Amino acid sequence: MKKKYKKLSVLWLGFITLLSIAAPFIANEKPFFFDSSELKTGYTDYRQQRLDGKNNSGFFALIPYSSGVADAENSGPHSPFEKNYYHNSQGKKSVIPLRFHHWMGTDAIGSDVAAGVVFGLRHSLFIAVTAMVIALIIALVMGIMSGYYSMYGVRISWSTILFFVFLVWAIWFYGYHIFSNEWRMFFSGNSSFYFLLKILFIIIILTSIILVLKKISDRISFLRKEINISPDRWITATTQLFISVPQLILIITLSVFFQPSAFKIAVIFGLLMWTDLSRVIRAEVLKMKQEGFIESCIASGLSTSQIVFRHIIPNLKTVVRPLFLFGLASVILTESGLSFLGLGMGPDTVTLGSLLAQAKENMDAWWLMLFPGVFLFVTILSLFNLGNQNNLCGN
């Protein structure tokens, strides 16, 4: 029975993943044309021609409406069982064909709920996956360093510390302060080729500066001095600091402080949700050390990078996988909660949480609660089910 539930969960997650990837082609108000030259007067006139039976050369998407775009002919919340109308070329009010029916109803501004659900899933999955990938990278670095160097510290030269500070400053300066708008256009798909050339040029310049500074630092005795640092002590203290402050309060504060966008919200989640993963990874690395696994690798002559990437990380899959899946569910649920409270992405972006918020204001519009709620519930349930299955397999 458990295998059956696991297959159903995998099928559902695969379905919504494909739905999210193909969202612009599934829900789109602009028709696809075999002959684009026939589109002369814009989308509205073309749909009017299609409804009047005067033009059939193109075809619309499966859901012929975009997310958040109001249907002026059917403004306001409309039930899926209500008839939708349009005014034909003679100005007569007629029932819209089933091809253009709002099968999940419309929201408060008359936009299609089915299109909102599709793009809401797209936004939720993008934020969840991006956030957990960021959290996993941070957790792997923190957890492995904390566990690997738990019994002894690591010696780092002053030049390495200065290079790291310079690299962090350069990433902040060029990644956020100088090219913030260009990066936003890049992730939205509107970037130019010259922007990529700029980034490549800056990377070459920074690499050259670091190499020159490295040669200079080799001749300065003070910069060659090494200090002993205990990563376990500092990482444990940092983890305790993040755990001591409720994550939801930090997420709400940062999401209000920064201009909301899918990528920024994902980064905020990723920077705050690495602590549980890091603690589990540290415990597993300590377990490997107690069993003599890491010592035997060192005795065989393997370097630290070989031990980490060939032996430690592959053995962490069984404990990381369920936490990663639980984290995806937690991010989706929290992001929907923020959107429900009006603290998520901008008001122009339709999410599952914003649709549920409209249901709160329109209690009679049951479809605004039913369809987004069902998709949200089944998605979170599937992630928890897979996480439990992997956890049982790991144990």
C-alpha cells in the first residue's frame, strides 16, 4: 500500500512539474498562429473573429487566458457552472463557446482561476526548489566543515581571509549594487547578450586582480602567517543564532524590507532554512569519524576534496533527501501563507495564496478556495509522503 502511495505522489509531483514548466504554453491569452501575418488588429479582435466564426487559422492554448488578466466580458467572481457571455460583432450578448469557458471560474477581477492555479504552482515550485538548493549548498558547506574539523581546527593564512573578503565584496558590489536591474531582466528572460559580455569581462578582471594580489602577498611575511580557526565553534554558534530567532518572523521582516519578487523570496528562504540540514549533516559526518571511515580515507592518501566529494557527500543522500523534500513542502506552505496575508510577491502576481485570500473576501466564491486549496494540499501531502518513504528506506 505504501508503494502505491509513493507512485501516486511521484506521478502528482511529475504532473505539476510539467504543468509548471509548460505554464506559458498551457495558459496563454495570445493565440498561436500558423500564419502570424493574419493577426492585424490585436488579440481582442482576433478572439472576436474566432467567436464570430470568421477566422480559424490559428489555435489557442489549452487555457485561453493568462494569469491575472481580467476578462472584461465576465468581470467579477463567476462560478464554473455559470454561463460566460461575450458581445458579438453586432453588439448582441451571446453565450461564449465551451472552448473559452472558465472551467474553474473567475476571481474578483474576472481573471481565469485555472490560469492562476497553473502559474501559482509555477511560482511556488520555483521558489521552493531555488530556496532548498541554496539551503542545501549552505548546509553542505557548514555541516561538513563543522563535522570534519570538529576535533581540530584548520589553519588559514591572512592572505586567504583577505581574498575571501574581497571576493564577497565584489559579488555584492557587482551582483546587487551595480547590476541589480540587469540581473532581474536576466532571470525574467529579457537580458541582452552585452550584459553577459559585461559579466564575463568583470570575472576576467577580478581573476586577474586576485592573481596579482596573490603574487604580492607571497612576498609579504605578515600575509603568509597562518592562524588556527575552529570552524565547528563558529558554525555551531551561527546555527544557534539562526535557530534562536523564529524563521517566520525573519522571513516576514525581510520580505517586507525588500521589493518582493520570486527570486528574492527564494533567496530569503534559502538563507534562513539551512540550519536543520546543517545540523543533520554535521551529526552524520561525526558518525563517520567515530566509525573510522574518514580516518581510513586519510590513511589511504586521499585529499580532503576527494574525501568530501567521493565519500562523504554520497553517503549523506539517505538523510538529506527526506529533509530536502520536507523543506520543499515547508517553503511552499510558508510562501502561500505569506501571499495569503499579502506579504508575498507583488499584487500583480497571482499565487495560490493570493487566490485563497480572495476566497476569504468572497465567502460565496467557493471555487477560489477549492481549486487552489486542493492543488496546494495534494502537493504538500505528496512531498511529505515521499519524505516519509525515503526516511523509512533510510532507516
